[in-house]
Amino acid sequence: MSLSAPVDARTRILDAAEALVRAKGVAGLTLDAAARLAGVSKGGLLYHFASKEALLTGLIDRMAAFIEEDFAAGIAAQPEGPGRVARASLAWGFGQAPEAADERCDRAAAVFLATFHHNPALLDPVRAVIARMRRAVAEDGLAPGIGGVVMAAGDGLFMARIFGMYKPTPEEMADMHATLSRLIEESAS
């Protein structure tokens, strides 16, 4: 029988804070509530996060690291050559099952919106990751703008999901994916 390693207090606190902002927004995120949900004392929480802003900074730093690592893994999974980053961006924005994409979007949206509501400057670590992603896709060996279009399409789907504007049908998703794939491959040739 294999037991997984216990989750450290800092991670439990971040998980609790994320759950609170997902359920109640930034107004529902208090140090007391996060400590209670994480199963730590308020002093234990304050050891890791001295304020609500520090807790939000921890959440956004964790989200930025996840985005960067996930995107890098996506690039590594693509064949070398022109269009590699754009194909990774396409897979990242379109390639997950709807349930997984919705979960990822819900988590990111809660953290982004709570952080933005508290202090928009706290989003700078995510802005830096996205800037690096945009540079990578711009230097991907495709015609100017192709990678940006692919990223913008994924961003648009993210915004549509988080604000409940519309939900493309599986057929629409397949059509958009095919069109963007064709655009990448034609530019990479």
C-alpha cells in the first residue's frame, strides 16, 4: 500500500483560499476563514501569509507557475520545427475535455478576478508569463500574427467560459480547431 505524502500547511492554506474565492469571491476570503478551512491556526496561517494581500499573492504566484509549467509541457509534447509553440497553444486552449477545461478555467478565473478586485497590480506574475508565451509564439517560425491569432482564440474561449457568454458546441470547437490547425500548418510549410 502506498501512502501519498501529507500536504504541507502552506499548500493547504492556498487550496483553502482558492476554494473560498471560487465559492464566495474575494469578499469571502478572510484570514480566519482560510485558516479554518485549511485546518491550521490563525497563527499558522500568519506564519506563511502575513495578510490577505500576501495570501492573494501566493495564489497568483502559484497560478503563474502552473500556467508556465503546463504550457512548457505542452510545447515539449509537440514536434520540433516551425509552429511548435502555436500547436502547443492550440492544444492548450482547445485540447482538453470540456470538464477539465471548465475546471481549469473556473480555478484561474476565481484567482484572477479575486486578485484583480483586490489589487490589479498583483496580476503582474501572470502578465509576465503571458508575455513570455506571446514572445515564444511570435518567434515560432510562422508568418507574423498566426501564433497571436491562435492565442487570441484560446483567450476568447477562456473569457466566454468564465463570464458565461456562450459555450461552443463540440462541432464548433472541432471546426475552430481544424481551421486554426490548418492555418498553423499552412504557415509552417
